[in-house]
Amino acid sequence: METAQDYAEAIADLGAIHGEARAVDLARRLGVSHVTVIRTVARLQRDGYVSTRPYRSIFLTDKGLRLADESRRRHEIVAAFLRALGVPDAIAQTDAEGIEHHVSPETLAAFEGYTASRK
């Protein structure tokens, strides 16, 4: 699920920036090979997160968009919590990338509550 979340978020980001997400751009952004992207996108398509057409970009389905939004929301909650603890933003963003996938809903809610109480 972690991989699906990372890909959905990256596809959404690339789509927002460039109007499309191409395999070569995903490979560059995620630091993986073109072959890895093709294999992963095939699994994401099988699971209903993306749609593709030959020689075209990769597009998120409604299910993929929901996954990207949820992943982005989790990331922002974790990053905000780390910043509230005094972690510099660049480090908070990097650390949140790993933590967001493993934090329980209860802990995520506690992070969000802590951050809201500090505003």
C-alpha cells in the first residue's frame, strides 16, 4: 500500500504541475527505473487506481485520486506535527514521507489535535 500511496501522490503532483504524468517523469521523481514504473503502474491499473493508454500518460481514477488525497493529508498532518515540535521544514517534509505510511489513525488524530492546539 505504501508504494501505491507514493505513486498516487506523485501522479497527482505531476498532473497538477505538467497536466500529465509520464512514466519517465515518475521514474525521475521516485528515483526508480522506467521498468519499475511500468510494472508498478500495471499493478495500480489492475487494482483500479490508474488508467493508461498506449503511448499516453498515466491518469488517476477516482479511487486513485482518493488515495492521493488521503496520502497527501496524512503527510501534511505528520509534517505539521514535526514542525510544531521544532523540526525544520525541509527535515519535517522528508521525515513525514516515511512516517505517514506507518502511523495509526489514532496517532495521526493525536498529531492533528496537538498541532491544532498550538495555533
